[in-house]
Amino acid sequence: MLRRFCACSAGAVAVVTALVLPALLGFASLGVEVGHWYLVQREMQGSADAAAISAMAQYMGDFVNNPSSTTYKTVGVNYASYNGQFSIPASNVCTITSSGASAGCTVTSIDTRALPAGCMAANTVCIAVEVTQDTSLWWTTQHSLEPTPNKIGVQRIPTPTLKARAIVSAQTKTTTVAGADCILALANATNAVTVEGGGDLVARCGVAIDGGIDQNASGTAIGGITFNGSGAKAEVTTLVMTGNYTENQ
């Protein structure tokens, strides 16, 4: 009977299943959690992209009249929340120029990847947005089982910090637009434009002289063009002047 008992295999599957079940549950839990990480990572990247594009649009809109405006930070934070409901601090929305990152920028404090070299080029400004998630704060991670000392348990799921970064760059460019006047003197003086000696003022366009009429309480323009010397002359297409014309031979 003892020999038959030792040779009997009935119930072996149940025993083996009981032994490996904790490991199977652990691997299944880890697989589900890792899949969740990748899903959230994609959502974070979309949120960072939307925040960076929106922040750059705001920055460009403010730059002409108020280049020091930081409204773009608020816009970046708001759009990160709109697209995925990720809450990020304003310090995670930064401008980067050839002078470096803006004050208080923290986009490299967790994500140590180097910023693109193009952001350091002249006449270029970048806006970087970083979205992070600490998985140790997630309910699923906090409720994973820890092994009990001297007992078989399920290993706690790792808790990495997920990171997503988006960078949008823009280049500033100076454009000269042709107009009626190519020489414009804005001066509150009688000698706004002075041509002396044998000077020859040649302009194949218009010359405009603003005498500062709006700057004077009397409403009288104080400004003009002065030629000193018999050789001084001007060749212009159009002369528009609010002030004095003086010719000294």
C-alpha cells in the first residue's frame, strides 16, 4: 500500500498549481501594470505636445508688445490639464534660448536627457514642457502585495517615474518692408538732419522729418533739415518735413 501511495500521481496538478500560483499571479499583475505604464506614457506625451504648442502660440502672441510676459506658463499648465488631466507646476514650462533656460526651470531635474542643441542657436527660442507621473502614488501600485518575511509572497511591483517631454522651437527674423520713405528722422531739434561741407544726401526714395509736434506743449514742430556749405546738397524723391529748412552758404 505504501508503494502504491508513493507511485500514485493523482492530485499532482493541484499541488503544483498551489506552489506556482503566487508566481503566476505576480507575473500577471506585473504584465497588466506595465501595460498601464505604456498607456499612460502615450497620454502624457500627447498632453506635453499640446501644452508646448499652446504655450509657444501664447509666447509668440505676447512677444511683440511684452517679450517678458510669462502668460505662456499658465497656458502650458492649463493645456496639460485639458489633455489628459495631468497636473504640472509652472516650472515645468520653460523657455530656452542661447542664454540658457528661464529662471526656475525644472525640465531637467527629473528627466536628465540633454536639450536639443538647436535651442541654443542664435535667434531661436524653444519652449519645453515636461509631464511626470510618480507611479508609487498610484492605487494599483500601493495595493500590490509585499513579501512577508520567511513566507512565500508576491514581490511588490516596481515604482518608476514616467516622463514625457515636448519641445517646440521658433526662430525670430527681421524683415524690412519697402515703404514710401527710406530715411525717417524722429527728433525734437532744428537740426534733425544736417548735411555739412561737401556732403551729398542721395536718397532714391522719400525723406521724412518729424519735428516732434506731439511732444511740444505749444503744438509747434521743432525739427528740420540743415545744409551747411555750398557743396552740401540733397537728391531725394520726396521730402516731407514738419519743421524748418535752413540753407547756410
